[in-house]
Amino acid sequence: MTAPAHDLADYDRFIEFFDQAVMAAYLQQSDRFVVKTDHFEGHLSSRDDGSERDDWIDIRFGYRTLSNGDLAIAIFRPDLYKKSSAHVSRWAGFRLGDPQWATPDERYSLWLRRYFDAEWGVEDGPRAQLEALVATINALAAETVGLALFEPHECEALTFPLTQNTHRYQDAHLVLYGFLIDGLQKECIVRIGAKAGVTLNIASDKTFSALRKVPGVPEGDSPLWAAFEKTSEQRWLAGHKTRPTATRFSAFEEFTEDLKRWVAGLRELLSCLEKILGMKGAVAAKRHTAKQYLPVIVAPPQANYSIATLPRIVGKTVARVESGFRRKHPKLHQSEAMILHFTDGSSLGIETGSNIVNLSDDYEQLDPTEFHVDFILQWVPTPDGSDDDT
């Protein structure tokens, strides 16, 4: 990837630089703030808990490499001074006065290209790719065996190392271990094994050892197992007994490469699971997402309601569909309508209704024809994706 066409100095009037340590206090107050970081970008925001607050913050940032190898936070000035003005004093002590930069700096270039040059073709960082893959794998498992493979939660705590030393690198892997290794659900592995034709007895196995027993999952020198070994090793150093004194280390860069290995490994795992479970991950993700928007029916209709006749269409085959706008009437709202024609000669007309007539009788200024009611259709594609035209 190449640097922006402009000289980097062209951006300086829009950007201010700060020591990464400014993020430490926000990370410690995870009940109030959310910090998400990736290879070339990050986002600091207030946690939206519905309460009124006068210290709201919303800052998107990038990274720029100092000549000594440390990383500085680069922010768009209005994000701090206008959108997050209550935090200006907190940031003041971390402002970098006369920083010396390393060149070239591909990471900083990526941030500028995406957010200043509007190059949306810039690929997401490995953390975003990893979370997307986990979501797809979970959707695939949920749609085929009824349970997500990884515990379904967003891993907010997964942050890149704030400082370039071994301890922060190990701490990052400690969180990653909880997300990708401790987060594996054994019951889902058992169900996947059944789909692969085996009965697994994995009660005493560790999660990744259990996953290895499923026929058809990645074998040999897969990047998945290499990533697992690295994270396990660093997690052991971070969480067992007294660890060695921290030493200078390119923690941010190395953690980026580790996440890339995880991304490669999870892609391979997804491909294997698609074969075992008989469904494409992309199709499963669409079905799983679409189902979240289906209406939730909490009670049956009353017997005298027209919707109570709907079960009559069960087993019928739709021959053709008419749909469009219903003929206007001065006492009715504007509306869409549809007619389903079945192969046995029966038909079902579906239109919208409302109490606008009652309201217009009470309030003369209300004109029923000024109101429009439409249908909201949520399509859930077939498991094989054959009816998905997107």
C-alpha cells in the first residue's frame, strides 16, 4: 500500500498528537467508557447506559510511529475540542510538543487514507476481521446445530498493547485467550462432531483439544494451531505465578501479526465447518441476522380478526403475487396492498388497517389521506442460499 498523494504536513492542521498513556484512565473505567483498538485505528466513546451526562466523549483516532518505535495517538482536532470538550483538560498533559516521526509509516498512512482521503477500499484491521469471522462461525453453528461455537459476546476488553514491552504483549494475549479459547463451547463441539458422524466424549478435554477431535477440522501445520500455541504460551506467562521483569518489545506490531495468524486460522476453520455442516457461512450470517428482525408474536389473534384465517394458506403453493399501492379513498390512509394467488384457485388479499378514521372524526384537522401505512417485509433466505439475489 502506498502513502497518501499529499505531503503528510498537509494534514497537520487537522490533527493533534498525544502519548498513548492518555488511554489508560479510560481503560480502567470500563463501566463508563469503551475503547476499541485495531492495527491502524481506534475509537474511544462513552458507554451509552441511558443516563444523562455532561462528560460525553467520542473520539476516533489513528496511530503514528515515533522515531524511537513508540506509537502516538493521532486525533482529528474537532473530535476532542468540539465533540468531547469536557475532556480537553484531561488530554492536555499528554499532548506531544515536538515529536520526531519514523518514516515511512504505513499504519499512519492507512488511517489518513481511510478517514481523510475517503478511501473506503482500505482493508479493515485484523481485530475487525477476527470479530467478523467469529460472528460468521457463530451464525453458521447456530443455524445448523442450534448453538454458537464461541460464547456470543463482543470482546470489548481486547485491546492492542498500550506500551511497547513484554508485559503489555502478554496481557493482550491473556484477553485473547479468554475470547477465543476459553470462549469455545464444548456442547457445540459435540453437536458439530455428531454432524461429522462421530460421538465425542470431551468432558475432560480442554476446549481446543476437543475441537481437534472433530473430523474435518484443520489439521497439521494450520495457522489456527500456530495461533493457538502462541496465545496459550503468552497467556501462561501473563497469568501464572510471577513473570519475568518487562523488557522492551515491539508489542503492538507483534500482536498485529498474531491476530493476522488467528484470522488466517479462523478462515480455514470456517471453510472446514461449511463442509461439515453443509451451509455457507455467508448464507448463515444473513439468515441469522434476518431472524433478529422478525416480529415477536406474544399472543394469538382474536377469533373474529381477519388475520385468524391466515393458517388456511399452510400447504398451498403460490402461483403469482400482485403487489402495489391500494386505490385511494378520501376516508382512508394511503397504503400498500398485496394479493396472493394459489394454484388451487384460492386467493388471499392483504392490506393495512389503522384507526385513522376514528382520529379524523375527533380531530378535524387530520386528513386521513396524508397518512401512509406500508408493509415491512423481512426475508430470511433458504439454508442453501438459492433464493438470495443480493
